[in-house]
Amino acid sequence: MGIANLSYEECRHKRLEENKKRMEALNLPLLSQALLHSSPSKSSPSKLAKPRVTQKQLVVVRRSSRIAKQSAPVYAEVVVNRVVIPRRISNATDLSNRVYSSDEARKNAFERAERLQSGLETNYPNFIRSMLPSHVSGGFWLGLPSHFCKTHLPNRDGIVTLIDEDGDEYPTVYLARKTGLSGGWKGFSVAHKLADGDAVIFQFIKPTTCKVYIFRANSSSRKDSDSNSS
């Protein structure tokens, strides 16, 4: 067994000697040393990051010479008087003299208007409106028959001129969507002293021109169309 071990050691030593001779023949030891010296180190100074240097400079800020000459503002409490806008005082309608007609007087005025209506020319469309308090006082809004408006009046807002029995003209504002007379109707109503129960014939001689005939519920004290038509 000792001989076998000795033979193995001799064989290994012999192989090492042969390998060494081959490496020397190829100059491998010199090449490895050269590579070790030529490879850069991890801590090479050339690879270290250079710190950034921030330079601060003082810059002169330009200021307006006009503002520089002014003194510093002084803030103090200032009492501002509240501006009060006076409310518009509307002239309320005096309803103390409002006259309400009886059912009999209203019916009588309407029947007299129907008698005159039967004698009017059929070429001109017309209708009768019995006056209510909202027509002749307060709101002064006159609603017209919806079917009549859709058939004979324009389908847009405009001016409808009312002509009384004396030939005087009164322009009024016609609102197509609401089918009624608004602005200007109050002036006509007040000028002719219309009252509750009066019957009024509206005869359209043109699409936006209307003749008006008034029949009083209390005809004893006011002008009635019957006296003119007789």
C-alpha cells in the first residue's frame, strides 16, 4: 500500500511539472500578471463622481421709481356708509270707487251687444267679451278667446290697434302665447271708463286692427253704443 501511495504522488508531481512547463512555453503567467495590472480598480479616482458646485449670485432687483418715492401704505379701518336705494313707490289702484254690476245688468249689456253683433258684416271676424274686475282694474289684463286667436290673429307677439267709436286709435301689445292684450290695454280701459259687467265687441277689420263697440252695464250714466247705432 505504501508503494501504491508513493507511485500516485510521483505521478501527480510529474503531471504538475509538465503543466508548468506548458504554461511557461505559452507565456500564460506573464499574460495573467499583465491583465491584473491593466484592469481598473473599483475605487479608481477617475470614476468618482465630482460634486456639483452651486454658485449663488446677488442680483439687483429693479423697482419702479414712481413706487419707490411713495410712502408705505397705511391700513386703517374706514367706515363706509351704506348706500340705500329708495324703493319705487307704486301708485296703487284706488279700488274704493270700483263698481260691481249685478248679474241682471251684465246679462242686459251682453244681450244688447249681441243684437249689434248680428248686424255686423260677416267678412270681419268678431267676438264679445264681458268685462271682469281683472280686465278693468288691478291687473288690466284682457284674455282673448283662444280659438279665435289661433284662427284669426298672428302666431307671434305684436301690436294690435284698437279703434273706438270716435275713430281714436290705441295701440296695445298682443301676446300670442298667452292669447291676450297686455301693455296699452290699461290706457284704453281707463280712457273709456270700462267697468265690471260692460260688454265689448271686438271686430277685426284687419289682422292687427280692431274696431271696438262698448255696451255699458249701467247705461243711464255713461255713453252706450246703442245710442250711436240707432
